[in-house]
Amino acid sequence: MSQSSTAIITGASSGVGLQAARSLVQKGWHVILACRDLPKTETAAQRLGMPPSQYTIIHLDLASLTSVRQFVQDFRATGKSLDALVCNAATYMPLLKEPMYSPEGYELSVATNHLGHFLLCNLLLEDLKTSGAKEPRLVILGTVTANPKELGGKIPIPAPPDLGDLKGMEAGFKAPIAMIDGKKFKPGKAYKDSKLCNVLTMRELHRRYHQATGITFSSMYPGCVAETALFRNSYPIFQKVFPWFQKNITGGYVTEELAGDRLAEVVADPGYNKSGAYWSWGNRQQAGRTSFEQEMSDEALNDTKAQKLWELSAKLVGLA
């Protein structure tokens, strides 16, 4: 991969996003770290020994649609071409009693994880189309908890993902509405719903644009990264027990470093050029574990729902 290849990674100040940035830099890429906290991101990049010439930090708060639009302007001002966009950032607030809302008035986890990324993908499609790369890629991270066909997705706590008929979105998705299906607020389910939206968005991007543009759209799940900032808003006991459980009981545990390497593979390696695929390393980690194409849930494979979600999301983020 030539020095000039550029990837944007959202949420790259810690965790899998940061480690994927490190891994891509080691492969010779230039990485745009799209993050809220610039000093924290700079410190993290230095700590990993990333050469300053191989990364650029640009402010992005995905919860704010204004910030997303500003980020795209700031990125274009660098004059760099875009070869890969990685939608990695996510917020998870399972202990909330009442919903929090984004600056535009949307429930915060759906606003950050889905709507912010949805707008970002749409605005940067043009850049990916004109990238000059043989096969530009757009990768959206998935999660096992949003897929009832996977072991980790069979646990119905607090409730499985279910977008219903998207009634909450249809009604404008502003307070008092806080759930896509229009029902009572459940913070853990709001997160799962937002991640289901990520997969539906990936599939709809593939359906609409892959053939015409040659962009490869995919999702991936690197295995269970049990020790990550994603869980910082969970009960302290969960933060202790969950990694132990994944290491000793399920065998699903992977380090942030390994997960980052796997994400970088999906971005950069020729073997991952299938568009519309969901790559996974599964729930049981053996030495030398290789990826496979994960079967998606029935809801994630619902084309009618994907199209309806697309149209409603476009309206909410102000795309014509």
C-alpha cells in the first residue's frame, strides 16, 4: 500500500479505533483520527509511537450534525484523497434512567452511533468515489449484541434489538420520543438498535452505490473486546467481571491490539474486498483464528426496513 493511502477512523482516541490507526500506520497508511478530545488523542498517538507525519487529528463530535459537516470541510482542507472511511466510534450508556439528547434533539446513542455516522458516510461518498484507490472501502463496526443469530446476541437483556415499524423516527424522533420503535426508553436497547442501524446502513450503502462506484462496503466484529472505554458507563462490577468471564468462560476475549489489527486487515487487505459482507472472528477465540462471513439477523437482512430507515435518517440529518 503506497504512502499516500489515507483512512479516516472515528473514535480513534482509544480502544479498537486507536489500535486500528496504529496498525494502518504500520502498513504505511496516513490516518485521520476523527475525535472529540484532541489533546487526549495526541497523547494516545504519541504513546503508541505513531510517526507525526503519518497521522492528522481533526475534531469530530458525532452527536452533533453541525460538527460532522464541519469535520468534512476540515478534512477536505487537508487536500488528501480518501481511500477508506472507518465508522468505529460508539457511545453506550446502559445505566441512564432518562434519555439524553443530542444538540439537534435526538436520543444520544442513536444520534452518535447511527445518525452522525449516516451523515458522515453520505457526505464522504464523493471523496471515496474520487479517491484513485483501486477499491476504496467503507467499514462500519458491528456488535455481536445486535444479532440474535450469534451467541452473544441471544441474551435478551435488557431487550433484543428491534426497530419495529420505525414509528419513533417517523414521528420526528424528538423528546419525549427516545426510541426508534417509539416505545419506552431502554438505554441498553437504544445502543443495540443503533448498532443494528449501522448494519442496515452498510447494506443499503452497498445496494445503492457499490455497483456504480466500486466502493466496498462492509461491517466487522473483531471478537469480544471486553476491556474498552465503551464500557466506562457500566457498573464497576461489570467492568471487572466481564473481561474475566470472556477470558475464562466463553473464550471470546480479544485484546484491543488484536482487534485493531483485525480492523486494519478489513480496511487494507485484498481478501476483504467483498461488498455487503459482515466479517467476524466470532465468540470462541482459538490461536490463529481466521475471519468468516457472519450470517446477519433477519431484521438486518430486511431490505424494506433498510430503505425506510435510510429515508427517515436522511430526513433527520437534513439530507435532501
